[in-house]
Amino acid sequence: MDDGAGIDFLARRLVSLRAVSWDGPLPAPGDYLRTGRGTTAYHIVSVHPNLRPDPRSRARFRCWKVPAAQVPEDARVHAWWWSSRG
């Protein structure tokens, strides 16, 4: 299945990301998260906000990992940073 932008989503596996913070309002399905270096992006398929306070995570996102160069220019993109481990 091609999304029209040349991204074959069926050839990829869904990933699950947890986030403590992001830029702007809560990201929505169809939006993208872009890593700090700008080389990788994640196309959001579903958003699951935490119902209870959790200092480790405010929301969980199910996403397709895509090259940042394939993100459409008119897409809504949120900056996103990996959490430090440890």
C-alpha cells in the first residue's frame, strides 16, 4: 500500500513510541514526529494519551518509521526527542 508520497507502509512494521513532551498540541493521527537530527520521522497512525499521571510518559504513539525526506511539505510535523535512558 502506497500513501501517494512513495511510502510503502505495508513493507514497514509499526513502532510504538512513548513521549513525555513534544512541540505544540497533542499530535494526531496523520501528523509526523521528527527526531532532533531531522533524519528520521514517524507517521502517526494512532495516539493513546495516558489516562493517569505518569512521569515517564504522557502519551503513546503507534507509528510508521519513514525517512524524513519523504515527509510531505504540507504535513503537520512535531519535533520529538528520544528520552535519555538510565
